Amino acid sequence: MSKKIQHLFENQKKGVAWLIDPGKLKAEAIPSTFWESLDGLELDFIFIGGSQDEIADFDAFVRFIKEQVSDIPVVLFPGSHQQVSSEADAILFLSLLSGKNPEYLITQQVRAAQSIKKASLEALPTAYILVNDGEICSVHRKSETLPLLNQDVELIVDTALAGKFLGMDFCYLDAGSGASSKVAPQVIQRVSEEIMIPLIVGGGLTNLQKVHESFEGGADLVVIGNQIEKDPSFLTEVLNLKRFLNAGLHVN
């Protein structure tokens, strides 16, 4: 999985991940026609995870998703050490650098380490940084941390650089699930220019303009979640945008 994300970065291509929260969405409720519609749309990843600690039948949920999309890598985006499954292909090994709560800086990671090893999951070391305009979302309440503010660009850049210097291979800027404000394009651009490692951006991407601004700012991979639950056709629109940008047809 790391090679695929690295490939996007090195070739200046754009990627899209669909984030599915098993605490909000029952996979069986998604019509089979929707899974069929993904064929040929070049979705890069499916992320699975949520802010809940324990999710009933988590393995079964991941297995069901894998059965529907056998050719799309499934990556865990865990809200806690309990969201580990051998059914997935990889796991984002996140450290929440924007907060000061040791529970999500290192404690949850220690508790998950043996489970990840036993599951033979590829771990993707990721600097996880919460950024928006001050809005409090479920991830902030769960982690008991506050987001960094879009206006504090240099602090965000320094935090991302610290993650790189700590040896993390990826950086994830997240406005939070359901956020009305997204990570600002100028923040994405500055972080992208400074860290020179693959950059993932998610949260608050509720329309094509916001997605386009994130890509143009320097995001290598955007993560779409809530809006797809509201409007499944939005995923198709985002993937068509990605294809357009990767074809080099757009004019800056």
C-alpha cells in the first residue's frame, strides 16, 4: 500500500480514498448496484474506521467490504486499538501530533502493536494532524484535543515537519468528519512544499470545488466520507475530477 501512495506522490498524480465509518453505515445497506458502479472508476483506496472504540463484528464488516471490492485496497483508519483486522490490506499507523493527549500520541499505538503484527498488516506510519477553523467534531471530542487553526500556518507546517523528522512516511491533514470548514488550500500548499512526503487531506470536502482546491494545493490523496453517505453519486463526481486532473487536461 505504501508503494501505491508513494507512486502518486512521485508521479504527481492524484488519488481518492472513500472513508467508510462502520459506526454510521451498515455495509449490507449499500445496494449492490453501487458496488458495481465502482468498476472502472479507479477508486484508489477504501479506508475503514471511526471514532467509536469497539465496533461489533468489525472483522465481518471489513471482510464484507473486501468481498465487494476485491481489486481496491482496504486500509484501516482506526479510532482505537480495537479497530484492527487481518481482513484488511494495511493500517494507517497514526500518531495524533496536533494534540497533547498521550493516549493518541503513543498509548493506543502500543496497545495495537501486537494485534497489527499478528494480523500481518502493513503499517503505514502517519503524522495525523487535525486542522480546521476551530470547529469541534467527533474526533476532537474523542481524542480530547483541539484542532490547529488554519490561520496558524507555520505551526501546522512545523508540526508536519516534526512528524517527518520522527520518521513518519505520510502526513494526514484532517478537518474532522462532518466538518463545515476544510483544511485551507494555503495550509495544504505550505505543508506540501515543506515536507516532501505523500500528503493525505480529508474532512469537510463536501463539494467538487473544495476537492479541487485540495488537489491544487498539493494533496496527493483526498479522503471523502460523509458526503458520499448523503449523496453516493458524489464519489463518481470526485473520481471523474481525479481522472481529469491526472490526464493533464486542466488549466491552472
